[in-house]
Amino acid sequence: MIGLGAPAWLTGLLLIPLVRELHRRQGPARRVQVPALFLWRGARSPAATGRRGGPPDPAWRRRALLLALLVVALARPAWQGPPAGTTPTRPADGRDAPPPRAPVIRSLSARPSLAAPERLTIAVAVANPGAEPASPTLVLRLGDSELLRRPVAVAGGGTWTGRIETARPSASGTAARLTAALTMAEGGDGGTLALDTAPLRRLSVRVGDTCGEPVRIALRTTGRIDVAPLPAAADLAIKCSERPPPTAEAAIPRLWLAAGGGTRSTTPALWTLPPEQSPAFAIDAGWRAADVRAAMAGGRVLLAGGDRPLIIEHDRPARILVLLDTSDPALAAGTALPLLLDWLVSRLTGTLAADGMTAADPPMTADVPNPESPVRPAPPERLDLTAPVLLAALLLSLFEAAAGGRWRTL
Amino acid sequence: MPPRPPLADVDAPRLRRLARLVAGLLAGRPLHHGGPLHHPRPAATGLDFIDHRDFIAGDDPRGIDWRASARRRTPVVRRFRDERAGDWLILLDRSASMAAGGAWPPALQLAAALAFVPMQLGHRTRVALFSGTVDAMSSGGRGEAAYFAQRGLLQAAVPRAGGGASRPEACVPLIDRGQRIVLITDALREDAMLPALARLAAAGGGLELLQVAAAPPALDGPVVAIDCESGASLRLEADAGARTAATEAQARLNTRLEAGCRHLGVPLTRVEPGEPWDQVVVRHLLRRPRPLPPESPSGETAARPTAPDTAPA
């Protein structure tokens, strides 16, 4: 669509009739040299021809066009297309995007519930980029089960945020797929956002019979450990033994907890991982560790204390050796053991620990307002047409100058 | 790209061919009877031998040099210096009207040719340029050196950009008694240049006039016409009627000039725009007028030209 930056300049087009009238009048005539002027004495003078009231010089059209081009150039013409960057929001499932100004699902996230780790807290945010309030229906599904279906009232330019708790999924794949969908009251589709909650799923873990009660309690505290009755269903095997674990390849990751301990340390254990990879808890002084020298061969030390490794990680086969005395009542009395076991389990299984969170955002959120910042719609795409118009005026004026007024028609 | 000089077409081979053609067409007749050394004997019968030339049909067989013809195995005739040879004065108008009307290039070509051809026929020539006064002149003579001097003068000549006038009578002091005068001009004067022609004819041994017609200026619409020589201006409406009136005024001027030339005995050759210069030279020197234009049923001739191009002397 053609737009004008300064349309007031178009009033200059009113001068075109004046240009025509001026060409009807006798302007400064061309001066032409002739070899003999006496030969032209028989010609009539312009006054005698009555030219003043006659038709205008046909060259007035060319000059009026030049004037019109200059006036239009002053009015700053531009072609205005759709707003730049306003690609419709594409839902995560690839379906068609909702109308640009309709409510959309801005975010969808899930994390373990702080009060009940065996449950997930699901947070969903619905944004309304339009100016009018809207009440779309929000539908949340986890796998095949519908968790929520309720209308949400979102003010114009506002965001609605809701939370819901549900049990952790027990399996990965489709069963762990969390889907949030919006349905408009007038029948439109507000888009869908999907989230994979498999990293937060419950784990099937085989726990060895020799593991003490502190370990079992700590595992239950994580809220996501199911003691597997069958070996085939296990995600992880935990074994407590005084002997070092076998180095043979295993089908599932193994967590080997050393039994027995020596003297208590007087210094805290230190993580050897980079700060961004280290867990947020610490093993204070007073820990005990088993003396299993065979476990020191190879592997990556995760935790060390008193110049000796306390936790060693092996990649092939995937296993972690814990030399800390997990049966120590002093260790089990604090919060470190559940957190340590939860972190080790998540590291071995590739899942998220108790403080982990997974979230999904729309890939393109140009139309989605950010609650923390005011809504600023992108300016429309504007192609300035002043230069082409000026170029046309320049060409016309060059033609006029080259012709010197000899060409009386355009 | 600069324009081609007018004299580029007037080269030596074409001039020599033209001179041979004129000599052949004259067939022994004198080019003119002027000059101070008039002699009743016909051409090529003098005593001062110059050289041989090829025999041309119409030559007197007594002039054949049989020994030279035997050596060359082609008939040749002896050529003697024409004891009736005269002096030719070529007057070229370089007033501003010659440039404004586009008559300058053909006038320059004709001056160069008319300075060469009589020289080849044994005459002496001299070239002078004039406008309101005598602007430049060459020394008279014959032979290659004299012609090159005259050609150099013509090559360096340019018409006046403005002002001045066409006054050939200013050249009267240059004229020797009995000298043949060739005047090349557009004759664009209200008096048709007749008083000037009378003075020139009286001062010399004969006057010939080549009127180089100028293309009418393409005027259209209201214009201020300015005379390129006098600077006078006239505001006029250059419509079809005005153009017709100007053409009729030019025709009346031509008629008056022709009548005056006929009265003064001045041969007149009118050169139309675009006419080849060599054809004009032949037509002028041989006095072969072109046929008259057909008369209209009312008895009036066409507006242009209104008179034969060459008025016999």
C-alpha cells in the first residue's frame, strides 16, 4: 500500500492549473538568430494572432508532470507492507499459527514440587497481545490423560499464569508428553505448546539387598524412585558392597556404594567439577570413607576429600563408585545423603535432579508480549519511494533541458 | 566526434579530375575573356610550352605531339601557356549570415575549387575573405605553392559569429584593372547587393556571382528573431503563414538579384543546399543553366527558385 509521510505537500498539486494558465499567456519567447531579419518582416506579431486567449502551449503537460513529481517527492511516498518481523507464532507441534492478535500460550514449564517431590508442578502462561480481553479455554494433557480444561480470562495486553500439580510420569515417550492447548470461544485455535517431561519421570531402580536403611530412606525421599521388582524394568542398579564392582559391561548404569568406613575426616569434601556443574549442596567435615583401593583405577573424580577420591565416575561401563560411607548415621542424619543420591541418580540416568526444571517456549514469540517489558509492536515495513520519484523528475528535467523547449509535446 | 572539415572533400585528386573535365568540356574554348593580356589566338596555340596532356576528343589534331605520342603509345597534345590568361580574384563572404544560414561549408568548398581549376587552366588566382571589410587575402599566383597558400587561408577561415555585414564593395581596392572577380555570397541584403555588384563589375574585368542559398531557419511558435549581423530583433509568430511570407520574400530577393545580374552582365549561379560542389563548379564555368522550373497554370513560377540558376552574361 502506498503511503505518504507528509501528505500536506500534496496541496502543491493545486499549482498545476496555474502552470497551465501561465502557458496560455505569452511567456518569454525563444530567441533565434536568423541570417536576414528583413525576410521575416511580413510575419505577424504574437499580439496580432490573439495568442493570449488561445490554447496553452502543449509543453505545459511536461512541466506540470515535473511539478507533480517534485510535489510527490516532497510528500515522501512510501510503500508500506506488513509489520517487519511479525511472523505468526508457530506452535511447537507445527500446526498453523493463531491469528496475530489472539491469545497464545507464552510458556509451559514443569519441575518437581517442592512440597511433594513425587509430584510435578506445571506452570503455564497465556498471553493476550490484543487490546481486548479474551477468555480462551486452556487444555492441559499429559500423555493421554487430560489434566486441566478451564477457561482463562486474560486482559488485553496481559498475561495469565496458572500452576497445577500432577504425579510424575512413570515412562518416557508419549506418556511423558505434556501438551497445553488454547481454544478460542469463537471457535478459533490459540495454538499448542508441548513439553517433554521424561527428564522428570519416575525411575525404576533395583536396589541391592545389602543396602542399608539410610540409603533406602534417602532414595524414597527423592520422590521418584520405584524399587523395581524385575531386573528388565530397571533404569538403574544400586549396589552396596565392600568389594569393588565388576568392570564388565552392564546393560544399565550402576551406582556402587562402598560399605564400611574408616576414621572421620576433619575437613569437608570438595567437588572437583566446574562450579556450573557442581551440585548446590556440600559434604561437611566428619564424613567417613571406605578404603577400596581397586576403585581408584581410572575414572573421573567428582568428589575428593583428605587427598583421596570419594566419588569416581566411569563412562564405560556407566557407573559411579561412591566411597563415602553411606551407612554412616551421621551422614544419613543430614540432608546431604538424599540430595547426593538424587544427584548421582540423575547424572547416571540423564534425568533432572530435584531442582531441575524443563520448559518450552514458542519458537517465535514476536507477537507475544513480555510481561516484564511494555508491549512494543514492530514498526511496519516501509520502502521509501522518494528516490525513484526524484529520479523520474531528474530525467524529465534533463529531457526538458536537452530539448530546450523545442519539443512542445511530451 | 568533431564535425568533418568542409575542405576534407575538396582533395587534390578530385580537383585534378575536375580540372581535366572542365578542360575537356571547354574543348579549346577560352574559359573567359578577361584579364589584361587578351589575345585573339585560340587556346593551346601559344609559344610557351608547358607540358603534354592526353588527347581529348575535340582537340585540334594539329596539336598532337606525334613523337611524344609514339613514346607513350597514346595520343598526347602539347600544352602551351595560355597567353590570354588572366587574374582571378575569388571573394568569399564570411559574414555571420553565411554561418547562420548554413551556407558556409559549400561556399568554402566552392572557393577552394574555383581557386584551383582556373589555375590548372593557366590563370592566376587570388583569394580574399570579406565581411564588412576585407578580413584576409592571399597572394596571387599560380602553381602548387600559390594554391596551397590559398587553401591554407581557406582552411583557417571561419565565418563571423555575429555583427559585421556583407559588403563586397569593400574589396574594390584589391581589384586590378581587368581582373576577373568571382563573388561567393548568400546575397542576403535588402538591396540584393546590386550596388555592390555594380561597383565590383566596374572595377574589374568581369564579375561572376555564386549565390549560396541558405536553408530557411526552422522557426516555430512565438520567437524573437535576431538578425545575426545587425543585431536587430523582431518578435513574431512563426506559424505557417510567416514561413510562407519569408519564403516569398526570399523569392522576390532572388528575382531582383537575377534581374540586376542580367542588367549588369554578371553570370549568376545559385547553389542549392546539398548540391555537390564539383557539379556547381562545372555548371558555373561552362555556363550551363539548369532547366527552368515548370510554370504554374496561373503563369507564376514556383516560389523557389523563380529564375534560372545561371543567368547568361
